[in-house]
Amino acid sequence: MNEDKKTFATPKVRKFARELGANVSRIKGTERKGRITEEDVKNFVSNQLKEAKNIEGDHQQSDKIKNAYNHSDFGEIEIKEVPRVKKIAVPHLVNSWKNIPHVTHHDEADITEMEEFRNSLTDTFTGEKKKITPLAFIIKALVSTLKKFPNFNSSIEDIDKGKMTIKKYYHIGIAVDTPHGLMVPKLRNVNNKNINLISKELKTVSDNCRNLKIDKKEFFGGSMTITSLGGIGGSFFTPIINYPEVAILGIGRSSKKNIYYENKYQTRIMLPLSLSYDHRIIDGAEAARFCNELKENLGKDFAYKLAV
């Protein structure tokens, strides 16, 4: 308190400093006789924040947990190289997990009619059954949902400046499991493509990833990403958002369940959905509405429109 009395500052400036959590006795005034101005307070707070960030950065370098023992102390081990693709992905995944406040919304979509329709598709000329992956329908349904909820098709690198980027294109990222690691190429302008073309492109980009014949640029510029475990197994999980996107849709393996539907219990095909979103720009109510719309787009009446 005694130090505070020696400080030259008006009551207005002192109040301003208190509101910012700054101690005026530590601020050097630039006006005559060392009088402190609001600008001096701003500069002091700004410098304090910079110092805090530097300290945080130093801590992050030394925050790795060290084992008290070596793994070899307990038995035979083998040291292997981490695949190159996974090495590249590490900083990207860490950045997304540390800097994006993730929330995951879990739900189930009734895809009974969609699956019946998909399995009924035949080639017009040969009459043979078409092999179209369910993922093609999910992509088409997702795009229809994004059109109604543009916040999910955005990026917020400039959120500190009060700005967000709404994308007018629909490039959907697809997580592809390869021997080299997970890759996420983009299917471009899927809003202008039908189910048949999307299904063919899915196979092409997946093969290109597995054979390492895909251009680096194809991993960037996405609207939203889909990651599917349906071919492997599992239901709900927490997918990590693919920065700078603001949401990612996880798909589990569909299963038949006894559901109360149209006033009676019926066996329906249910698809697990796990929607992770950036809570800075999307809240829980909006995520729930997004999932409801997506379920409608995968549901009874909409599946037929998706094939157009």
C-alpha cells in the first residue's frame, strides 16, 4: 500500500488497472513526473502476457513425463521406426487436441430404408447388383446437412479478432486406413456429384492413398471430415477434429436393434454417430439439431433423393 501512494495515476487510470488485474505500483509511467496513463497500463499488461506465454512454452518443453525405469528393465523389447505418415500427423493431432475445446455428441440414425434402397440398386445395362458403399450416402447426407448449418462448414483461425470463415464449397475429408498410417484426402465439390460418382471417387482416392500416389494438396482445404470404423467394428468414439475444420463425424458399425417405431416394436438398422465439434463456435444445442437433420437426411424418405 505504501508503494501505491508514491505512484502518480488518476483514479480513472487506477480503476482501469484494477479491472485488468494490474498493480499500478509496478507500472512505469511515461508522462511528466512518471504519471501513469491508460496506455502505460495496456503496455504493461501486454508485456506480462507475453512473458507468461514464454514461460508456458518453456514448461511445455519440460513437461514430458519421464519413466522411472527403462522398458528393457522388465524384459525383451524391440525399437521400431514410427511410420513416416504417423510422424507427420503427430504435431497436427497434438495441436488439434490441445487448442480446440472438443465436445462429442453421440446419437444413432435409422438407416433401414437407406440400406434396403442401397441393396436394391442394379446396373441399368447389365442388371447386376451395384456395389455402392454406405459411406457414399453418408457423404451426400452430410453435405445436405452442412447447407442448413453453415457454421459446421467454417474455420475460425481469426476468432480472436472476432472473425470466422464460412466456406461456400463442399469438400469432404475421408479418413483412409493405410499400411502407412491414417490419411485424410478430400473429395471435392461433392454437392455436384451423384451417389455413383462419389462411390467411384472414394475407391480411387483410397487406392491412391494406399499406393502413395496422391498429391499433398489433396489433404488440405476441407469442409468437414468423416472417419468410419464401420468396416472394422465398434460403436461410439471421440474423433479428433481435423484442424482448421471445426467438426468431424465419426461412424461406427451399424447393427440391427429392436426399436419402437410407428406404434410397434420393429427390427431396424441403426448407425452410431459420433460428432466432435469446436465448442468455441458450435454449442450443444446446435450440435443436437445438426445430428437431428443428419438423421433425417439418412432416414426413410430422404434416402431416395440422395441417389439423384
